Amino acid sequence: MAQYESGETSGLSKGLLIGLLTGGAVGAALALLFAPKAGRELRSDISDMTNDYIDKAGDILNNASERSKEIINEGRTRAESIIDDAREKASTLLTDAERIVTDARAKATSSGGKVVSDVKDGAGRLADAAKAGTEAFKEELRA
């Protein structure tokens, strides 16, 4: 029985080998018969497709570059608008602080005595602090 199995295995191996060789030869012949283009034509088509993809990639890159420039310009415009608004508000605050100090000084001079002196000193310090804060803010915006 061992001999029978060995012979059967040997026949199966031979059949498989013959089938593989025959299938490979038939496949190669069919590939040559049904090849859609010659090698030169195929290389030309591949080159054309590659150039098309390179052109498309260049267009995408240019579009992305233009869009990034637009975004940067929009950001600059918004930042300038915010800075202008902040400067205007700082100026308004400084004007209001100076008016309050002036009013306080006027009231203090009409009251007389030590209270007048203390109020004037406090008003002067308040005005100086407001100016210093505004100037620091302006310097920060310029930077």
C-alpha cells in the first residue's frame, strides 16, 4: 500500500508540474497576443499621465499658496482693526481719566485745607498712572 501511495503522489506531482508549465506558456502567449500597446506607446502614455499629475499638483500648490496669502491678509486686516479699536478705547479712557482728575482738582481747590492737598496729590498720581498705563499699552501695540 505504501508503494501505491508513493506512485500516486509521484503522478500527482508530475501532473501539477506539467499543468503549471502549460498554464504559464499559455498565459505568456495570451499576454503577448492581447497586449494593448507596444512598449514605446506604453512609456509615452505613462510619461503623459505623469506630466498631467505633475501639472495638477502644481495647480493645487498654487491654489493653496494663494489661499494662504488671502488668509494672512485677512488676519492682518482683522488685527489692525482690533488694534485701532483698542487705541481708540485707550484714548477715550485717558480723556475720561483726565476729565475726572480735573473735576476732582476743581472741587478740591474750592474745599480748602489739607483735604484739598490730599485730593490734588491723589488726582495727580491717578493721572500719572493712567498716562503710564496708556503709554505702556500703546508701546505694546507697536511691538
